[in-house]
Amino acid sequence: MIQLLLVLVAALCPGTYCFVQPTSNNVAIRNKLQPPTRACNNIVSERAALAPSAVATSSSTKQTSGELLRLLIRKADVPKEGDALNNQINSLVQALISSKSSFNPTTCIDGPLFASIHFIGNTPLWEKIGAGAVRNIKGQKYTLDDNSFTNYAEIWGDNMCLKAVGKFSEIGPVQPVVDENNPFSSIASLFANKQSSLLPTPYDYEARVTGASISLWNKFTLNLSIEGTGTVRVLYADESLRIFLSPTDTNVTKGAGDWESEGLIVVQVRVGLVYDDWVDNL
């Protein structure tokens, strides 16, 4: 039993996340989706409470983010909606990645849990063992004050949940491509970002898991010795959603074996926008 739990908790360790739902290649939008049936009022109130935009985006990028948010909320309501929805989401995800929008970590990374809703990559063990009969929330919470993070996942609702905790640190922006016609463009871009609170994308953080635990029925906790490191690459982030990439395989230094492969992409949404009954006990 303990060995099985160790394998389960491995899925919570560093990197973007290893809860992956396979999706097919992007195709043209085939059907116009109806508005989500749940949490619409919540979105309005949550967004109204957010700070002014801290993301350097164009109006078209903001519209793309808003449309992606709408589709992600629908997917959270009906997880098995199908390829048509996933293809539309993938197309919007790629558009936001291509925008290379800057972000403010204070409002886009720091804060409450962001629920992992959509994934692009190979299906890991974790996605297979989660009980489909109940709602299972999974996601990440980052706290800038002490550079800590929590990876959270439910196997049987909150009756059985896993947490991995650790520290993260900045690596910095991914080396920009130099414009051959203006070799100083990359230097100027980096200098401009240093003068503001905005960070360029893609931007890398190192995540180091230092421990994990399993909670049963909110009464019993089993601490586990798990350690490892991984890289979290921010491809896009605003106050409502963010897109992370795991650019390399995670490195397990203590505990269970490998769990996350290079190239995993995860899309996360501020938890209050999709699960209005979420209570943050992390």
C-alpha cells in the first residue's frame, strides 16, 4: 500500500504538472459552443476583484485570453466534451504562446490555487488513477513572499488528496533570438523589462520539491520523503489563467521514479473562476 501511495505522490512533484489529457492536432472550429452552465456569475465577481491588468498584451490577446477562459470553464463543467472542444482550446493556447506577452508575477503567479484544466502531452499514471466518479481538483499555488509552492491533487475528492511542497527560484528569461538587423534589440528588451514589474515570456523558474503528504478524510495525514527538481517555463500568464511548459524531464533525487516528460504543457485557471465552492486550506 505504501509503495502505491509513493507512486501516486510522485505525480505531484516538480515541473509544470503531470496530469495530462491527450488531445489531437488543432483543426478548424466546427461548432459554436454555448456559454458555460456553471460559475458564470462567479467569473464576473472574481474578475471585478482582480487588480488592474498587469500583463503587457494587445486587445486581441486579451480577447483570446477571454475566449480561452470561457472554453476552459466549459471543459471543467464537462471534462469529456471531446476533441472539438480540445482542438479549439489548443488553437487559442498556441495563439497566446505566440503573443509572447509579458506578465507581472505579483498578480499572475502569486496568489490562490490555479486549477489545472487542460493538458497537452502524454498521459501519465496520475491521470489514469484518479477516480472518475467524483470531481477531482488539481492545481498549483505559488507564494512569492517565501518563494514556496504547493502542488495539490485529489484522487477521491477531498477525501483522499495529495500535496507536494517546495521552493522555487527564478532562472530568468529564455535566451531571446537576436534580430540580425538590430543586434542590440535583445539587450534593450531585457533592460526595458528590468525597469518595470513585468517579466518577458518565455520565463523559467526552478522548482524543488522538499516533501509530500497524503490526507485521508481530512483526518489522517501521512508524510512522505520525496525530493526532486524541475523547470517551470511560463509561456503566458495573466490574472485569470496561465500556460506552463516543462522544457525538460524532471529529476528525482529521492523517492519514486520518473513521472514527467519533456514537452508537457498545462493550462491553469484561477480556482474561484471554475470551482465556486473551493475552500483554500492549503
